[in-house]
Amino acid sequence: MKLVKACGRGGPLSPIIFNFVVGILSRMLRKATSHDLVRGLGSTFVLQGVVCLQYAYDTIIFIVEDLERATNLKWVLSCFEMMSRMRISYFKSELVPVNLEELEVKNISDTLGCPVETFPPLHYQKLKREDFQSLVDKTMKNIASWRGKLLSHADRIDLIKTCLASVPVYLMSFFKFPKWALYLINSHMVVCLWNDYESHGKIHLANWHLVSMKKEFGGLAIPNVRDLNMALLGS
């Protein structure tokens, strides 16, 4: 199960304050685990299992497929909200089930109030189009043309870079993306950058090869998706 904590952002001190406050959540989860209210994964390798991992604003929580313990987890999170005065954006969080029946997934999802997402595909064989489609759709949604209408040119560049740095990087590190996926992502980046949404007809002031070059060479330092994919595979 993955919970993405999306609150407390804004001021320059917000990351430090966030880390201080969320440290309390880790201690609450460890105490709940010690009383067997919540049980993490990998208890045969780690005492009481792995329950929580945190990175910056993201929090990943692991629990076994137990509806009672999922209910206890929601109770712990609610207590954390009341004490910290922070809100957990459950609708932005994701429940990622592994080897669970559909009914079990629905019950846990209803308990936690999180939408269900599929686990990223990991396989030694060549992936099919449907394996990439959800990631491509998610990337295109984040850089949709309508977002460009609400942002300045500099903000659109930041949006594209942030989207590329977060959404597809995991799979790009393991799989060579097909040409159709690279083309779709690239075309949506172009439309978003130049604010060229439907019926707007904005002129593209530079080709994508120039845009993807480093700033010292006259570009905007927006990564070329194909080059990014090959670089991550090479690393």
C-alpha cells in the first residue's frame, strides 16, 4: 500500500517542519506494530516487518492483507491528523495491492478511502502495450494542454521537468520504452510547453532538439525522453 502525503507545502521552512512532524507518524506506526495493531511486510527478515518508508513529502506504508489491521491503520492515521493538525490527502494517495483478490482490494480500499492503482510491471519478457499504457496516460494527464493555459512559460517548463522526473523514471530505469510511448509523451510536452492547445494554434518558437539541449548551449534543459530512457538504462 502506498500513501502519498501531500500537505504542508509552501514556505521555505515547510520541508523541515514536515520532517519533524512526520517523524511522529513513524513512531506511532512502530508502537502500533509492537502491539500487533498493524503488521508490516517481511517480518521473517525484519523484526515486526517493514511498515513505513519516507522520502521528502512521500510516505509509503506496507501492511498485510488484513481488513482489521487496515482499519487499525486508518485509526492511527486519523489520530495523527488530529494531533498534528495536518491533513492526509487520501484521494491523492494510492492503494497498490499485490496478489489480492478483487473483494479484498475493494474492502481495504473502502476502509482507507484511497483509489486503487496497479503495481508497476516487472517481467523478464518484453512488455505489451497495455503494460505501458497506464503510465503514458498518467504522464500525459499531468502535462495536459489545459494546464498550460493556467501557467506562465517558466512554470510550464518546471511542470514538464517535474513530471518527467517523477512519473516515468522508475520504469525507464528498467525497460526500453517503445517508440509510440516516447512519441506520445514528447508530443504532449511540446503542446504543454508552447501552450498549443486545441483551437489555439500557438507557434512553436524552436524545435524540440534545441529545447532539450542544456542551457549553456541555448536550450531549456528539458530532457529528451528517449535520451533519458537510454541514460537510465545505461546507469
